[in-house]
Amino acid sequence: MSWWKKAVVYQVYPKSFNDTTGSGVGDLAGITEKLDYLKELGITVIWLSPVYESPGDDNGYDISNYEQIDPAFGTMEDMEQLIAEAKKRGIYIVMDLVVNHTSDEHEWFEEAKSSRDNPYRNYYIWRDPVDGGVPNDLQSTFGGSAWEYSEETGQYYLHLFSKKQPDLNWENPAMRQDVYQMMNFWLDKGIGGFRLDVIDLIGKQPDQLVTADGPKLHDYLQEMNEATFGHRDVLTVGETWSATVQNAKQYSNPDGSELSMVFQFEHILLDQQDDGEKWDLKPLNLVDLKRTLAKWQTELGDEGWNSLFWNNHDTPRIVSRWGNDEEYRQESAKLFAILLHLMKGTPYIYQGEEIGMTNYEMASLDDIYDIESINMYHERLAAGHSEADILTSINAKGRDHARTPMQWRGDQAHAGFTAGQPWIPVNDNFTEINVAQNLAEKDSVFATYQQLIQYRRDHDIVVKGDFQLLYPDHPAVFAYKRQWQDDAFVVFANVSEEGQTVDVAELSLNDVIINNYDEVTVRDGQLTLEPYQAIAITID
Ligand code: TEU
């Protein structure tokens, strides 16, 4: 069995993890310093958000040189040391590969924009103006047209993200070969694989208004696989917002022709209005969440592999989003851990999730750092939305929540993240919610994650077992059964603030695997669950 099926991944957002220089920005040495902490948690892979040279328009997802480390994060020696020190502790470093686009300050783009016959011109996507304006209606994810006019040559270039992130032209074989060469440069350094940023977009056909799932997408992935990681035993995970169970089987075909696994967002989109954007909110219906997660568990079967996650650097923190980050913060943080980590797939923990960190409340535009939120703010204000409504959306879904600094200690300024001024404020609740306090308490959120990771390591059933959703229509209890050979267990999670009861008369409950309360209460065949109680129990 591939090693990455048993792995647990921890995502580090380096800018906000640990600063060793007092610059206010986290750095590579800061990650190396915390490897023992991560080993204690039990994870075996770090997904490292981009650390390449970048002007930082989108916090490193705009790369100006793929083979250099950004000085804000350190040097190439620091990177090599991180890879080596991690390896000593049984941890692989998976790098974030952003090859749908580069920075407009990348040398390729500087060349490309300089003249229409420059050899790098076709590394990017250029179109003539139409009726003196943009070539068509394609929109950028960060707001406005996806086309930007370039004075030098009188054409527009495509950018599906910010205008400082021009899209690469994957139809150009020379460009593709340069990307593969760069990937091999990193693989030769002994990294553990790649997380492929918005990889579902590389087959785009802008003239047909096709962005995701273009006709040649899978050809490119197979070619990339063959030219780079296909011959190495590494983890590759594709960020695929558009993935369906069907095409996930192609992306993560067990024959190894494309990627190890997909990272898809179907469950994450359930609290947005059907025809709206992520900012157009609607309450989560738990039954929808159960159905969606269960569909991926059962329908992917053995024909592909999925990632398991609740949050990352682009999404709000789960305890604040679908849990209760006040009265039941610890209970609900543990509940989401238990629900996710006992499913089939490779779990991802986003930094701070393992200590129950919460969203950061933003009071005005001054508190907002992320380009996506800032652009949306101006766009919606101009379109007549009230400032209060815009802030409500940002406080629900903005990306800054996940990006405030890691809370290491309660007794030091800025939570021990930096000796200087942090680039983004530390959440005020760091005095209560921090790593030191978690490590000091036997039944902390951290301890729950640690226990779940250990259980996965020791029990094949978690990795291989079948999945069955129980009580599919119950509006508040998320329950499922796993089964592998002669072993079986059930998970019950009460995703609500009220006590709930479920009928367990048909089940023969044995040993408690994990419980976020002290008691398991069964009377007359009825299991009573306290607010946000989650338990896993073996059954006959
Ligand atoms: O994210 C892809 C992406 O589409 C996000 O911008 C997402 O749509 C948005 O956050 C949800 O509203 C990846 C990276 O994870 C993200 O950080 C980058 O900004 C983006 O690609 C561009 O590289």
C-alpha cells in the first residue's frame, strides 16, 4: 500500500507560523525549530505553502522565481536544512506547486510582455482587444475582468487571479518542459512531493470561456507525471475545486498515471447560496454535509483517493464556522477532529486547528489584509451592498481568519510568534488558546488529534475499511460505521448545542476508542449525546 494512504498531513502557512528573526513574518528556520512539536503531534508530512521568491501580491502564490527562496523566509540552505531535519524525524516536506500562473515579475513574463516576437511570448496567453475593450467576459476569481491590457504590445493577457498573476499557457510545450525541469530540481532535493495549486485550471480554453476541466487537462497531468514525479515514491495532491467523484477517479487513478489524491471542496461549498458566490451565505444543513461526505467515502471506493479536511489557508476555521467557538469550543473542535480522522482518505490539519484556534473578528476594512476580500469589498460597495453586509460576509468566509499567527504561548507578547511586530495581528484570545496550554493539559484539543493520528497509524481499518452512513436523515447527529475484515467501529457525533438521543439497540457496543466527554450514556437501547459530544466505539 502506498505510504501516503496512511499519512497525516499538516499544512504550514509559513508567513504566520514561527518567526525567528523578529521581522514579523514567519520563516523556514522557524519551521525547523518546531519540528519536534510536529513529531509529537504525530504527523508525517508537511504541506508547505509557497516559500519561493515572490513580490507577495497573494502571499507567495505569485512566484517570481521558482528556484529561489524568498529572502523573507530565509535561504536555500535553510530550506535544505528543513528538508533534512524533517526527514530525520520521519516527516516529508511537500511543496506547493503554483504553475497555473506566475508573478508578473517572473523573468518569463518580463520577457513575454516586452514584444510580440519574444521567445517567451507564448509562455502566457495574449489576445487582441475586441471593439477596443477586453477580449471576452471571463472574470478573475479576485474580482473584475480576467484580462489586463499591456501597453507595450497592445494586447491583453489572461489572469484568472490577480493581475499580478498572469496565467501560463499550457498549450506551449516549451513552457511545460521548463516547468518539469523546475519540478525535478525540487524532487532532486529530496522533497516528499507536491501540492498542485488550482491544477484543474491548466487546460483552460479562454476563447470558449472554459476554465476548469479543459479538454487537455488530463493529458498534461499524465505528461507531467511521466516527466517528473511518476518515477519517484512521493505524494502528489491536486487542488481541484471542480472535482467530481467521476473525474477524481481519473486524477487519482490507482495505476499512478496522474496524482496520488484530489483535494476537493464539495462539502466546503454547502453553506453558500446555490447561484451565489462564497460571500452569499446560507446556513449549513447537516444532512447535506453528511450526504456529501458519505458520497465521497462510498462512491470513490478503491478507484481513487481523497483528502480529508475542514479548513486551510483559504477558508475560515472549522470550530468557528460549523462548531461553537465560545461555550463549546473545545468540545466542538474535538468533535470535528473525531468525525474527520476516522474516515477514509488522507487527513490534513491546518496549522492551529490542532489547538482549537478560532476565527479573527474584523471590525472594518483596516483589519483586512487579503487581496480577495479587499477587492470584493470595493466591488460590492460600488454595487450598492451595505458595508455591514460586506463585513458579515468577510467575517464568515474571509481568508484572513486562517492566516493570523500561530498561538504558541499565553505568556509572551504576540503569542510567542515573533519578537517584532507581526505582519497581521495575533488573535486576542491567545492567552487562553495556545500550544503551551494544550501541551500542559491531558485532555486538550491537541491530545485528541494526537490520539486520532496514533489510532490511524495502528489500525488498518481506518485506512482501508468500508464506510456506511448511519441515521442519514437525523438533523443533528452525524454517525457512521467502518468495517474491515473482522473489525468494526461506529462514530457518533452530535453537531448541535442540544442533547440528542439515538437508538442503538441493534448495535453491540464494545470498547470506547475516543470520547470528548467522560461518559457514554446508554439506557434502554438509547444513546444520549451531550452538546457536541463525539465518540467512537468498537462493535461486534
Ligand atoms: O486557491 C484557489 C482558489 O481558487 C482560491 O482563491 C479560492 O477560490 C478562494 O480562496 C475561495 O474563495 C489557490 C490557493 O490556495 C490560494 O491561496 C491562491 O490565492 C490561489 O490558488 C491562486 O494561486
